[in-house]
Amino acid sequence: MTATIIDGKAVAEHLRTRVAARTATLAQQAIVPGLAVVLVGEDPASQVYVGSKTKQAEAAGIRHFDHRLPVSTNTAQLISLVQELNARRDVHGILVQLPLPASVDSAAVLAAIDPAKDVDGFHAVNAGRLALGQEATVPCTPLGCLILIRQVLPQMAGKRALVIGRSNIVGKPMAQLLLQNDCTVTIAHSRTRDLPGICAESEIVVAAIGRPKAVAGDWLRPGAVVIDVGINRIADGSGKTKLVGDVDYAGALARAGAITPVPGGVGPMTIACLLLNTLNAAIRAHLGAKAELLSPY
Ligand code: NAD
């Protein structure tokens, strides 16, 4: 068997096009979604991520307000900026790029964001609503993964799903989303015993570990849908580096039913979902809680 490759770039482009179309409709009502982006320090990877986010926001008709702050910025200053952004009517989404410098209390900064503007879905109010099955802003990466799974598996009810990783930003919300879609969900982590045995039973595997080739191809159940969230930079053998996921891609291709590549799988979906969350935050802010939101699908 050779797995179907799930083209995250194409699916993300389709979602961005839908977001742009809805933004254009809102513009006729003089509503322009606004995203505030807060970047502290000079971390090169964060600068690249923020650059992609603002470029794609612009292309989708979303206004962005950039706040680039020195690495010396402290927790109180950041909370004060967040409070200012909370109060602005032209800002519908607030993105604080992580990681923040070690000297900053990241949890306190994220907790200061108005849950209605928490387009990353990291606030305890949104995490709690998601866990309770209530309407919530869902974290962008797991939402992107769910959209990709639905591409190849429209009916997920009853499927055995395995999420490897239990972080607050990927693993836990991913498990909640799969549960909402009636999967039977297992969450594995660094202390899990017999991961190969659990993989062998799983029809859906989402790997969010942060270790190259942590999931071997021959662990997979034949035909499984494999979503590889990992982004790992490794030496490519010729003195350069390349990005790989958490799954042994070559091995998995021969065994899985469908798989996301790295790069070009989950990564593009994360930004597209950020735009979706910003658009929907603007719709709620201007048209009320009952207004029709843009669906992720
Ligand atoms: P994290 O470090 O917070 O969590 C990693 C999780 O993996 C932990 O819960 C840990 O228990 C688990 N783990 C570690 N070793 C394990 C092992 N041997 N077996 C099973 N589980 C193990 O990481 P994160 O923020 O959740 O990110 C995970 C990966 O996803 C990273 O590579 C990150 O770069 C990537 N990521 C990608 C995107 C994207 O847009 N594509 C977004 C977020 C994170």
C-alpha cells in the first residue's frame, strides 16, 4: 500500500480563499478584521512565523497591527499592552508569539488576553469551553489537523484515535476535538508504555512529540490516517539541514492509508486557522454571538 499524501498546502489555500471571500463581504459593512501581533525579542524562528502570519493576514484582507518589543520587555509591560489591545475596537484577535523570553511569566500574559480575542485558543476559558463541548475558539494547530483528517475520513465516529503528546497547545485540544467527533481516544506521552502496541490498534494517529522519527513506520496499523505535527530540523548529510516530522515518513508511506508530509502538511493549516479564528472573532464582535461564523470545513 502507498499512502495518500494529504496536501496541507492546498487545503490551507482553500481555507484562506474562503476566509478572504468572507472578509470581502464584511468589508461591504465597513467591518475589517484586525489582528494584533506581539513579538518579543529576536528569535529567528519566531520572526519567520510572525512574518508568514502577517503576510497571509494581509492577503486575506485582515488588518494587522505589529508590536515588536525588545527582549528586555517585562511581564507587567506585556500585560499592560495586552490590556490596551483588549480595549481597542479595531483589534479582534491578539496573538502573542511564543516562546516569550524566560524572564516573562507567559501564563500571566496569556491569561490577560480577553477570551473573545484569544485567536490562539490558549486561554483557560476557551480550553474549558472546548473540554465542555461548548462553542470555543479552538487552538489553530489541532483545528488544522482535524480539517486534514476530515479530508480523508469524513466519518470519524467510532474510530480508534491516538494522540501522541499532551501539550496544552496541541495534544490535549487535539484529543478533545477527536472526542467531539465521536472517536475513541487514547493520549500517549513520554511515560506511556508500549507505544508501538497502541499504534498498531489505532486508525488515526496524530504525532505531536518534537522528536524526529519517534514513530516508526512498522508500528502503524495498515491503512491508518497519520497526521504529523512535529517540526524538527536535522542535518541532511550534505552539510545543510532539513525539516522532518515526528513520523518515519518513508516507512509510514508504505503502510499508512493517508499521511501528511513535513513540510507542507500541518504547518500551513496552523496559519490558515489563525486567519479563520480572527475572522470569526470579528464577526462575533460586530454582528453578535448569534451571527453565522465561517465554518472550518
Ligand atoms: P511539547 O514539547 O510541549 O510536548 C511534547 C509532548 O510529547 C509531551 O506531551 C511529551 O509527553 C510527549 N513525548 C515526548 N517524548 C515522547 C515519547 N518518547 N513518546 C511519547 N510521547 C512523548 O511540544 P508541542 O508544543 O506539543 O509540539 C510538538 C511538536 O509539534 C514539536 O515538534 C513542535 O515544533 C510541533 N508543532 C508544530 C506546529 C505546526 O504548526 N505544524 C504547531 C505547534 C507545534
